[in-house]
Amino acid sequence: MRLDGRAFVLPVCLIILAEIGARAGGPSDSIAPPSEVLVAFVGALADGSLLLATRDTLASAFGGLAIGGAIGLALGILLGSVGALNRLMEVTLELIRPIPSVALAPVALVALGFGYRLEIAIVAYASTWPVLLLTRSAVAGVEPRLIEVAQALRLSFPARVAKIIVPAALPRIFVAFRLAAGFALIVAVTIEIAINPLGLGAGLMTAGQALRPELMLAYLLWIGIVGFALNILLVFAQQRLFGRAALVGDIR
């Protein structure tokens, strides 16, 4: 992933305009000049509150991603490989999939209480679907001649999956995990804002309730930076692992 310096021109212009507009409008309970946001951001980094909140959010996001990704990967491989089972499960999956992850928060709260378990469970549910659907599509799209070779060699189903199906579908499966990672971070912050008193989302809400717009916007800025950095790392890993096949996975 290459960053062109010209891509920063618009953000810099917007920051300058925001500084001028905020200063011209006077003090506000909802808007702060970028200069004050920067000061609040540095202060939150210095006292460790921002890093502590980041740790909590990423722990929940990655924990849920690991569980949901494993479930989605297993189901996606199974459904993509066994057409009869895929047809049998299609209606059930399409009935469950539209349920918003945030809608499960009250149920999870009653069952699990506040804390990491609540957030991890909901993130796991949200992460399952992109991995499941894209893995199923990737496995179903494996070159039929490769499957014929596996059958000619009389490979068992586990051996066929390990030696033929997964290696052939791996670039697209990685794209599924990259997409799910973004969902995991979004859902984790959303749950923290809505119901769970920890992490970046809770810090964002606390700053807003305390009428500290500069700190609230600092948290919002940091959430964007974390998401941006996560995506860059995953894109870099994808390109290093799969080379040109990574581009094919994105296009398809």
C-alpha cells in the first residue's frame, strides 16, 4: 500500500479550516479547535488513559475476531465443500445473518454481565459472517480440476481440505479476515459506547458527558488512527504472503 503525499493535502486544508471556524465561533460544548484536540490527545497519551483504553478495545476486538474467525472459517470451508449441506443451511443462515450485532447486547448483558466476555461474544458474532460468507465463496470457486485431482488421488475429506482447498482459496480467505478485522474494531467501539464501560468507546462517551469536546475528538481521532494502522498492517501482510495473488483476491 503506497501513500501519495498529495493525499494529505485535503486533510491538512480541512484541519486549517476547522481551526479557523472553531476560533471564529467561540467556545463550544461540542466542537473544539484542532490545536486543543492535539493538546488533549498528547495529554491522554502522557497519562496512559488512551493507551489503557486502546488495550481494552483491542483485546476484545482481537479476542472476538479469533473466535468468530475460527467459527466462520470452519463453517465456510464445510459449506463451500459440501453443496448439499450448503443448500440445507442456506435458509437458516440467511435468517440469522441480518440480526444486527448491537441488537444482541441486551441478551449478552443478561447472560454475561459487563466486561470483556460481553464484548468478545458480540464481536465474535459480528466477525463470523464476513469470514463465513467469503470463505464459502472462495472454497466453492476453487478450480474444479484441482478437486478432480484430489478425487483421483483418493484423498480423504480432511486431506483434500488441507492440501487442495485451503491453499487454493487462501488469498481470498485472508481478505475475509481483513474485512472481519475492520468489523471487529467497529463493533467493539460501538458496544463500548452503547453499553460496556471500558475501552475507547467508553472513554469517548465519558469525555462527551464531561463536556470536554477536545478530549472527545481526541479519542475519535485515535480510533481512526488505530483502524488505519490496522488496515495498513493487514494489507502489508497480505502482499508479503501472497504477492500478486493478493491483488486477485481483492479484485474478486
